[in-house]
Amino acid sequence: MPIKAVPIKAVPINGVDRIIAYRDYEQKTFVEWLLQKYHSLSRSYKFRL
């Protein structure tokens, strides 16, 4: 009896993966927000000097 090649099914993203992806996205946007805030603050300090 020949061995059949089993087609690999696409694994659905489970809740944990979704949470991790969301957390990573949140972290990224938070870091970007901090950088923007820092840049705007440094700009305002430069104008004051």
C-alpha cells in the first residue's frame, strides 16, 4: 500500500497568536508615539534656546 502525501492544511491563527500580534502592534505604535513626542519636545526646546 503506497503512502499518500498528506496535504498540509493552513493552521488557523489561534487566540494566543492573535494576542501576541496585537501586543507587538500596540508596543510598536506606543514606541512610535513616544518617539514623536520626544521629537516634538526636542524641537520645542531648540526653539526656546
